[in-house]
Amino acid sequence: MEFKNTLYTRRSVRKYTEQQPDKSTILTLLDAATQAPSATNSQPWCFAVIQDRVLLKNYSDRIKTYLLSILDTHPSLLKYKPLLEKDNYDVFHNAGTLLIIYAKPKGPFACGDCCLAAQNIMLTAHDSGLGTCWIGFAQDFLQKPDIKQELNIPAEYTMVAPLILGYPATQAKPLIKKKPEILYWKK
Ligand SMILES: Cc1cc2nc3c(=O)[nH]c(=O)nc-3n(C[C@H](O)[C@H](O)[C@H](O)COP(=O)(O)O)c2cc1C
């Protein structure tokens, strides 16, 4: 796909087929992630891949329970209460693959570097006919020390980006993006 077309047609995908991306496809995406720029070329990223549907369902259930338990202190989540209460709502949109990007403790820019790596994954995936969606709902949960321990992630690493991945079951609708808001431009 032409780069501009890839950039402008990528959409978050929330409906997937049963087909799992294979290992070489995922390794290609992780390799694309590592092409991102990083502060002082520190390349602070590392990855986890979960393709176990039972574990993903278990995590989705626990995430919903967790998010519902913090509604009192997180009013911004209140609008999601009806969704989170639905038995059949899966925070991972029933995707069979979750890619997680972690930042090693390598200075103040490590999380930003990992976000750039995440964007490389999302664009490369779209360019190869795959869909992705960043799952912010999973963020706090995956950052918990006991969950990192479950996944063999060193405690000092920061969970930055949980990305679901799979083959889109439907074509995502185009989305109109806001025009750039330019606050200052001195000539
Ligand atoms: C940091 C971040 C967190 C997000 N969290 C979620 C999420 O928990 N669930 C979800 O379905 N989409 C999530 N999204 C996807 C956004 O809703 C989506 O990017 C936005 O609506 C714009 O649509 P587009 O990605 O198709 O351009 C998240 C995106 C970002 C960047």
C-alpha cells in the first residue's frame, strides 16, 4: 500500500475473524516496532505476546471487575459502566492476540519511544491487512506488579501499550479527523 494510503486508512479494529496471525507475521511487526526513533538511540522497548484465548478472557473479566471497582474514584469511567457490566463485553474485542510493549527503565523518554514503536506496529499491521486497537482499559491492570510477575516481566519495566491484533472481520468505517489546530506560527 502506498504510505499515505496506509496512514490515512488505518482505523482501530474491534471485530476480528478467528484466524490467528502466525509467528512470522508477528515477528515482522515487532521488527517494524524496533525501527522507531528513540531518545539517544536507547531502544528501550521489549514485548510480550499473548495468543491464549483462555488467558485473554480471564484478563478481560478481571479488568472489567477492576474498572468497575474504581468507578467512585475515577468519574471519567462512569460512562463506561453499562458496557463494563455486560457479560459478553470483552475489553479485547475477542481478538486472539495481544501484543504488549514495555519500556525498560532507560531515562525520561522511554515511554514516548515505546509509543512510537506502537504506531509502527499499527501502521505495518494495517499495511499487511491486519487490524489493531490500543486497549487503554487494560493499561492499569497490566501494569500491576502481580500481573507483570505472572507474565515474567521485570518489576522495573513499565507497561506502555497493549495492542490487540488480528484479521479484521469487517471494514472499519472512515473517520473524520479534526483539522490541525495551530496555536503559533511565527515567520
Ligand atoms: C491510548 C489509547 C487508548 C485506547 N483505549 C481503547 C480501549 O480501551 N478500547 C477501545 O476499543 N479503543 C481504544 N482506543 C482506540 C481509540 O478509541 C481510537 O484510536 C479512536 O477512537 C480513533 O479511532 P482510530 O484509531 O480509528 O483513528 C484507544 C486508543 C488510544 C490511543
